[in-house]
Amino acid sequence: IKQSTGRCFDCGQRGPTYINVTIGSFVCSTCGGLLRGIAPPMRIKSVSMATFTAVEVQLMEQRGNEICKSIWLGKWNKPEPPSFDKTTENGRRDYLSDKYEKKLWYVDPSQAT
């Protein structure tokens, strides 16, 4: 499973302990909790406590944070990810909504580089 960065895909926190099995990224507990509440909800599983289906393992082997970046931040053309207020739940939720519900920076996986 590709965990190349050792950081949460959504906020950059070190040592993510959850997997977003909807898209195939590693996330922290805070982002994981918020991702469960967006529309449509993301499926989040603990790295150490959950069991994974063969399909989920295959997705994680194919994706990981770097591939997800080329999809979910594919239209973002700056070296640093979009900034947001990580200190408040609303700031983080707004960013996740922009990223996953509004798909502001989304590129179809077939066109991702």
C-alpha cells in the first residue's frame, strides 16, 4: 500500500492513521471524521483496526496520496496545496467541501498526470 508521504492527504498532519477507501488516500482522525459527514460521505477505515476487502487493498495499491493529489488537486497549479484554517472545524470542513463536494480542483482519473 502506497503511503509515500506519511502525511494526511487533506491537511498534511504527520502519521495518518486512517484510510479513505472511497478515493484511496491516507488521512488523519480529524479529517477522517469530517469526511464521513460530507455529501456523499466518504468511507473511512482505521489502518490498524479495520479489515480490508481485496478491492480496497487493490485501490490503495493503485492510488495512495500522490495519485489522489493528481486527481483531487489536479487543477491546482501551485506547488503547495490550497491553504485553509486548520485550527477550526469550519475552516477544515469548508476546504473538504470545496475539494470533494464542489470538486473545485478535480480532474478525471483518466486525465490525471
